[in-house]
Amino acid sequence: MIAPLIASLSVALQPVRVDPGVELGEKNFSQMVAWLSPRPEEEEWTKTGWRATLWSAVEEAAISDKPVLLWVMNGHPGGCT
């Protein structure tokens, strides 16, 4: 359970390289879409069995004898604050 979390954090902390001299156009549109789209290793967090409520996670954790990771944040879950 901790391995996917560590993997996603290591990917999230990678530096982003941007070439300010490149302009978006018809010739490089598909290349830019591919560059902007997440790579498979950047989506490892989606494989985690997230639960929508704390209580459902607590019940499942008690049955499977595993810990619960409680992720708490302030603001919109999509980062649109």
C-alpha cells in the first residue's frame, strides 16, 4: 500500500522541463498533446484503492488488518480554488 504512494510522490517531484521557444501550431500539435498528457508512471496513484468516506475505509482496514491513510486538504479536490 505504501509503495504506490512513494512511487507517485517520486514522480510528482520530478522537475518539469519547458522550452519557452516552442510555439503551438498545426505542425507540432500532436507532439505537444503527447508531451502534456500524463505518462503511465504518472498515473500510478489511480491504482490505489481510494475510498470516498473515512468510515468505509476504516471498516475495510479492520477486516484486512491494514492501516488507513487519511488525506485531508483545504479547497476543491481538483485544485480549482
